[in-house]
Amino acid sequence: MTTVGAVSRTTRFHHLTPADLRLPPCGTVFFDPIDTEVGIWAAADLLDPGATVLDLGSGSGAAAAALARAGAGHVHGVDIAADSVSWAADHYAREGCPRVTFSVADYSVGTTHDLLARCPFQSAPAVVTSNPPYVPLPASPDRTGRVSIDGGPDGLRLVRHVVRHASTMDSRLAVTIGSYTTPRAMIALLLDFGYRVTHLTLGALPLGEHTAANRGRVAELAATGEGPLIELAGVTHYLVAGLSCQRVRDPADHVPTPDDILALLRLACTATTPCLETLDGTATFPVRVVVLSDDTVRLHP
């Protein structure tokens, strides 16, 4: 890993192992290694040894297993898809991950108390993490499309529930969005619930096939400056952004504003390489850039 000022860079999978990168046997399990690696970094920055972690929308289970290896005492993943929970539970049982469990649950309905009742913790988790659907897509009356990526018109349809649950549990929060996921609105949401961003992890990914085929809403946001995109080698990319968030406990704490974060993302999107070199010497809090070749299969059911 290299460091320049407040910006550090990693050029390999640090958290994901070959077992985590094994493609699930069916296409109904969310699997996106680079996206997942960014989210793991965001949660790992918040871990104390032995901490309990709740992973909302755990997909393939790779993030939950990685956080257990990173020092969490117990990680419990919940996902709305029974196929995902079945694959994750079986796969990581075979891999010998005793501190990782999974259950089927829809965190977008019900109360936080209902959600906690499904978890094997004695108390609220120290950290809540989520890599939720965050692609901004036009409003749909039935929302029967790509459930693993459809974040609604502003990309925050399910993120709001993640932040609500974390705040109610008074947990530290790691959440992943895209640079096109109305980042100014996202930071305002965090501030409304009493959170501040303490670390930011970024990685560049080309627009997925479904997003590229539905560029209208993304283009609208980009035109307002709210959803910056980056052009690399003639291909449109977005920035995966892992937000590590702590509760605001002291009025004197440095709290990046919505405009601060959006300006940083806009600056990153003026870079000409995935290293996001335009950030060097400008960040006022820790920023990590994950630079990985996008040569893995991505499953977005």
C-alpha cells in the first residue's frame, strides 16, 4: 500500500480470498468483488477486536466472512434472497468460518427491534455494514427488476433503511454508494441521523450493463453535478464509495459537509487513471483508493 498525504492506495485484494472470489453456482446471488472489497474496507476501518457486526444485504457472504477474518467477534448477515443465504451459509461452513451466520430477512420492512430479534447477538451490534442497491433508476410501480442494484430515483431507496436501523441501534456505520447516488443527499441523510464520515474508500468501476442501458436517470444526476462520473480510457466509470461513519459525539468534531464530499468526488472524477491522482494533497481526512483490474465476473440479480 502506498500513501500520499491523506490518500493511500492499495493495488490488490487485501480482504477477499480465493474462496470469496469463487463464483456462486447460480446467477441469483449478488457477487461483485471490487464493490465488495471497497465496502469491507469501510467496515474494517470501524472494527474493534471482537466487535459484533450486522451486514444488511449480505449477498454472497464474502463481506461477512472477510470481516470475521479481520477481527470481528461475530458477523451476522441478513439478505432478502433465500438463494443468497443458502449459498453463503453452506459455502462458509465448508470454509470453516464459525463466527459468521446468516438468515433471511427484509430489512426494509418492520422495526429495528424486529430485525435484532433475528440476530444472534446479546445486544445491538457495534457496527452495521451494508452494500445496498444504489443505482438511481426511474420510478417503477412494481420494482420487480434488478433488485440487487435498483436504488430508486435517487439511489437511496434502501440506504435510508440502513441508516435508520444503524442510528436506532447507536452503531457505527459503514455503507457503500456510487458517485452517481446523489452523494450530497447521502451525506445530508447521515448528518440528519447524527453521523459523520471519518474515512472514505474509493474504487473506479465501469458502468454495469444494466446501468449503461438505462443511462437516462444517471445522466440527469450527472448534469446537475450531483452524480459525477469519470472517463477512463474512453469508458465511462463511476466511483464506488465506501463511507465509514461514526456518531457525532462532540460539537467540536470535524464533520465533512455534503458539499465537502461532493467536491472531493468531483475532483476525483477529473483524474485520468484509476489511481485518482487528482486527490493527492487535497483530502482533509483519510481517503483510500482501491485500484483493481475489473476482470472478475459480476452478478447483479
